[in-house]
Amino acid sequence: MPWKNGLGMTEQIEIHPENAAFPGEDFLWRLSSAKIQGASPFSQFPGCDRCLMVLTGQGLLLEGAPLFPEEPLYFSGESLIHCALLGGEVTDLGVIFRRDKIKAEIHSESFQDIHMMSLPVGTHFIFCSEESLKVADQILEKGDSIKIEGPTKLVIQSAKGGKSKFILIRIQEL
């Protein structure tokens, strides 16, 4: 779907509530991924906050500050942010959420062979950022994600053994 400012395209992974219009007033949060192919301003979302992570590419320059792959960035939806590429095309992963109703966070986790974690109440996404992962009983390939409702205990395994990593997105109602 087109960016709100019409200067690019994004792939919506999930929106809540499920049938909410975006960027209408009825959405609470949206998880999406976008390809950034050149310098442009970010769309503004009054009343929302955003968290963003670079997945592929060398990174972004946001108002003069670099954002490198797998570093989370949190900012207000009202912010006037201009973005430039540090190299070629970048793919990002981000959540836009109503700050008065939702709390969201994104971070990268590395592990060796098996990773056990307890997820609190909320909606969580495990995004496979490299190679294959086994999450619960499902295999995720690079670029795949799985939605998990908490609270729950979760086992994540490197499908090939050895060192691996994933991106965890947490979304909780206030």
C-alpha cells in the first residue's frame, strides 16, 4: 500500500483491529515493512508514536543521525523527519501505534542453538532476520514472522544449529 505521504510503498504485516482503516482514526497499531529507495520525508501520524528498525541495507540518515541495521529507533509520529540512505536501498520494519492506548517496542536478539523466553500479556511477533528458525512447531525462513499472544513460554531454535538471531516486536495495551 502507498505511504501516507504517497512517496513510497509499504507492506502491511498486521493491523489492529483487523478491519481498521489506515491511516484512519480507528486503528490502534500497525506492523509493516517498507523499502526505502531514496531520500524522502517520513509521513506524520499525529497522536501516534513509532518504532523502527533497519532490516537490510547499510542504514539510514535521519535528520543527520545514522540508523544502522538492527538498532531500534523510537520517535513521535508528529516529528518532521527527513531520511536519506547511507548506501543503497533499505528495507525497514516498524510499528505505528496510538501512544495513549498502546505501548510497542522492537529489538534484535541473538542466541546460540536454543532460546527460551517468557512473553508477558500482549501481542508479540517473532521476525526471522537470518537463516531459519523453529518457533514452537513452525519453521520460519528469513523474512517470515509469526504472531504469538501472551502470556506464554516460548522455545526458539536455530533450525541449522549454532548462532542465530531474530527480531522481537512487543505490543501491549495500556
